Amino acid sequence: MQPSSNAMTSSRRWRAVPWAWLIALGCAGQPLASPAAEPLALQGIMKEMGRGMQAIVDGTSREDYAAVEKAALAIAGHPQPPLGEKMRLMAFVGTDAPRYKAMDGAAHDSATALAKAAKGGNGEDVIAAFHRLQSSCLACHQTFRKPFVEQFHGKADGRR
């Protein structure tokens, strides 16, 4: 007689749980940061978004709204750090995680709105949308940059 499919599913689930706990415990035993370690993927993501912001300024000054739209969409759809790094970051921000995620969401929404404004080709709308995007970036940086840099890069000054 073969076990029911529910019993097999339950058995598989319970076999997977110890692996999840082992992985979690393995991560928990790791320090949140090793300043001497290679830079976080987040640092590269932020630098790429900074280049996108510069491309937006350049495109706006030349009224190249296709370039502005492309850069804004790249910022809105920026890559995420790898899961392990994301877990370290969220563990570090702790109870501020919802605020951090909300700020990332605000930047995404602002970049999407900027892309839409650029597609419309109205320079005043593009400038206003860029202001909102820049303000959302600034708010997050003023809140999180310095602690992140100190924790994950071992530097006292959060500006680079």
C-alpha cells in the first residue's frame, strides 16, 4: 500500500524544514558585516543609479527625452542585491525595514513617473518629476547611507 499524496507532501515538507533552519542558523552565525570583505552588491547598484541620475540631467539639458525615459526606467527597475546580502541589510535596518522598503518604493514610483513625463516630452513636467525622484533619493540617503557605510564598509563618513 502506498502512502497518500498528503502524507508524501507532508513528509517532504518536514524534510525541507531542517535545511531551512540550518541555512538560517548558518547565516545567523555570520557577522552582519566584514568591512574588509568585498563591497556589497548594493554599492554597485547605487553607483549605477547615480550614473542614471547623471544621464537624466544630461538628457534633460539637451531635451533628449528618450534618453531621460530610458535612464528613469533603468532606475525604476534597478536590480536587487542577492538574497543573502538582502537578508543582512534587512537584519541591520531591523525595525526600520518598512521605512527602508517604503523609501525604495517611493524612488521606484518617482522614477516611473519621470519616465512617463519624459515620454510626454514636456520639459517642465520632466523637471518636476526629477525633483521628486531626487528628493526621494535624498531622503533615503540622509536616513540610511551613513549607518550603512559605517556598518558594511567600516568608514565613518557616508559620502563617497
